[in-house]
Amino acid sequence: MKKTLDNIAFWTIYGIWYLLSLLPMWLHYLFSDILYLIVAHVLRYRHRVVWKNLSTSYPDKSEQELKKLQRQFYRHMCDLVAETIKYTTISDKNIMRRMTFKGSEQVAEILNGGQSVALLLGHYGNWEWVSSLVLWLRPLVNENVIMGQIYHPLENKVFNRVVLKTRGRMGSDSVAKNDTLRWILGNKRDGHPTILGYINDQVPKWENIHHWLTFLNHKDTPVFTGIERIVHSQNQAAVYVDVKHVGRGRYECEYHVITCHPEQMGEFELTNIYFQRMEQTINRAPQYWLWSHNRWKRTREEFDRRFKVVRGRVVEKSPDET
């Protein structure tokens, strides 16, 4: 009975989502303009978090400059909602006109040579539309290449199905975060080189913190290092995706190969390079990054007080150790 109800709920929600996506782009942006007024000026969604992140990341900017960035961020965030809905039915021709990729031939050459690729990107521009890279790469690569993107499963199973159906419409696999290595190893065993997109710029949980660095003027920023371990253990090429916002609903993505020889890189070198590249991307036009995420809520002081590293694992200290 529950399965039937879930199916009814899914097709109802997806049906409404699908019909909304059929509306022309200009109408989606009209909706975005209205949503901006509500989110930024009525609800003031995460206003304190956004302001704190911007003001601490750019202490040299004036209050007027920061307020302008904050308004621009909210406008872009609302555009993202509209663009995500539109992605459900947007044509291949239209999405390829709006989201372009440079350097696809170089990435295809790596994949056709049998080496898998880890794509490193962030919550910048329109990361949902990045999955359209399939349209650019598929004509260039061998048929046995498998493409995918990491996702965090939603608690609500119905909405999770809606998101997965939308994200997978271009032909790439949606890989649950905890299934990443299993997906890679399974395809490797079957002789399939893979290209998998990782969004790596958000705050890790306490138990996943193994490295700190300076990022956007924050000296001790905790960062994920799991991707680096996968790249090293599986001998994958690491490629950074530099995203540029070139107009409303228009983006340019450029591939930058960091390394095809991860064994030659030192510990955390790949992670450091990624965050340096990510910082350069953000500083070019800060308003297109996800400032509403509480990025710096975990501090080095609290980590040192509450946790310790035992044989490479982060564990909580006992009461008598704190």
C-alpha cells in the first residue's frame, strides 16, 4: 500500500514539475524575479549566514559592495531554482547553447586511453546543468565509458526520485555518496573507464576532517580529502571544471587537467590545488557561489578540543581527555 501511495505521490509531483518545465525560459525568469523579492526581502533566507560568509571572506570590501554582492547572490540563487525546473524538458540544442564546455577533446583522449577521470567542481554557477557534459563528451568517447555524478540522497524518498529522474535525463548515472567507491570498482572490474563529478567545496562532518587550509580568507578551513584518496588508489586523472557565468542562463565550463599521474603528487597536494582553483573561480565573480551554506561552522579549536586522530581515524575524545 505504501509503495502504491509513494508512486502516486511521485508521479503527481513529477507531473507538476514536468508541466512547469515546459514554460518558456522568459517566464521562468519572471518567476525567479518574484521569488527573489520574497526570499531576499520578505523571508530574508539565511540572511545572517550569507552576510557573515561574505563579510569575513572579503573584509576589504565596503558595506555597500557587500550588500550588492548579497543581492546579486540571492538573484542568482532564485535563477538556479528556475533553471533546475527548466532542465527537466530543455532540449539538447538549447542546453548546449546555454552551457558550453571547452577542452572536451583532452578529457575524451584520457578516457579513450582507458584511464578514469575525477571531475572536481564546486557549488558555483549552475552545477545541476553540468551533467549536460554528456552531450559534449558522448560523441568523442568509446561506448564503454560510463559517466556519472555524486549526489546526496534526500530523506524524502519521493522527492529523491524526482531529483534522480531529472538529473539522469542526459544519460549519466547518479551515484549515491556512500556508493562512490563501489560504483567505481564495479565499472573498473567490468572494463569501463569512468568520469565522475565531485562537488567538494562544502563543510565535512567532524569525522571526515583530515586536513585544514586557508580558503577565502579563512585560515583554518576544514576540507574533504576523500576524493584525493580515491584518485590515488584508483590511478585516476584529476580534472578541474572552471565555470564562468557569462549571462543570465548562460555558462561556460572549461576543463583543466590537474594531473594524469596522481602517484607523483604528495599528500593533500591535489586537495590544495583544487581549493586554490576554486578560490580563483569564486573571486572572479563571488555572487555565483553558494554563500547560504554555513561553510565555516566547524573550527580548528573545537576540533582539537573534542576530537583526536587514532590510526588515521577521527574519534571523539573521552570526557577525561577534553
